[in-house]
Amino acid sequence: MDEWVRQAEVWVGQAERWIRQQPPEQVYVAVAVVAVTVLLLVAVSCLKSSKANTIVLSGLSGSGKTILFYQLRDGSTHQGTVTSMEQNNDTFVLHSELERRGKVKPVHVVDVPGHARLKPKLDEVLPQAAGIVYVVDAQDFLSTMHAAAEYLYDILTKATVVKKRVPVLIFCNKTDKVTAHSKEFIKKQLEKELNKLRESRNAISSADITDEVKLGNPGEAFNFSQCQNKVTVTEGAGLTGNVSAVEEFIREYA
């Protein structure tokens, strides 16, 4: 250790002598270059640390968002089938990855209640979203189809979502039920409903819409492949713990 200290003192002495031998202008330039380099490194570090890692769980009340939240965090349903009116917000390692060896990155998950009067809460968290999981009740789909499409339309046309190319996973929940609809059926029906909404809302003056991007390609029937951000449709069941599709989505984008 003493030898390293002595060597360091020699290097410092050599550096001091070199600096004294240089013209003042050259020293100033060298100091400026070092300072700018340090500032750039700090800026890059801040940008990396501020990268969005929030996954937003959204959808209508009763679709199973809260159960999904607890399955992801704890591997259990906790509150059963009780509809939550409170936002669940936590940063955690996915339960399925707790026993994985090596460093596992925690994820920030926000479960936004789907009640209509709590919709502004969704607008508050969307700017921080790295990915959005939109939960659909596959068992009760036909009775909630129009409302589910309206909620999804608002998400897919949000400027904060489109401009940042935030990926959206449509999770058809409760597919463990015998009467549940398939993800293919739900996808097709949602596209039809979104197409109707697009036609009706495009008739509204753009001056009346402050934060909305037009959906799909003009003159073509809407489908999810037309979205500027990636939209994927998958299925599972929060109540039985079949949430691997959501976990894969989280690991890909958060």
C-alpha cells in the first residue's frame, strides 16, 4: 500500500510540473474539456436513471386489475374479487422472479381504478408509463364491450402515449371461465368498436380536442397494426395465477 501511495505522489508531482510548463491558455482549455466531459457524463447518467420503468394497469372496474397487481407482487389474490376504488402503487420484484439467481430489477406498477370519476388518475400516470396493460373482462365482455372500447380509445389516442410509442398489452382476463370469449374474438370486436368511435369522433372539430391523436389510417377499417405504438392482445387469468403474458411484457419494456 505504501508503495502505491509513493507512486501516486510521484505522478501528482509530475502532473504539477507539466502544468507549470504549459501556457495558461492551454491549461484553461484542458480544464474546460475536463469540466464539459464530467457534465456530459452526469447528464447521461441522469437520463438513464430517469428512464421510465412504470407499468400502468388500466381498464374498467371489475376487469381484474387489482387481482393482477397482487398476483404480480405477491403471487396471491389478497382481496379476492372485490372491486378496488383505491390506487395500488408499489415498486417490487415480480413474485415469479424472487428466487431467480443474480440481480433482478424491480418494477414500478400502478393499478389505476377503472371508475369513470377516477379517470383523471390515469392521465396523471400515463406520462411516466414504460408500458400499459389494459385489462378486459373476457367473461363479461359483450355487456362491457362499448365502454371498454371507449376507455381504450382514450388511451390509444393520448399524445403522451402515441408520441413516446408506449407499448400496450390488451390482457383478456378470466379466460379460465367456460363462458369466457377468446382473445381473437375480443380483438376483432374491439377493433370494430374503435373504428366506430374513430368515425364519430373525427366528426368533432379538432379545436375541441386538446390532447388527442387521430387513430388508424384514413379511409381504412381500423386494426391494431395501424397504431403508431405496438399493441398486443393476449389472455390469461389473474385469479388462477395465469399471468405469464403480463410478466413477459413487463420484463420486455420496464
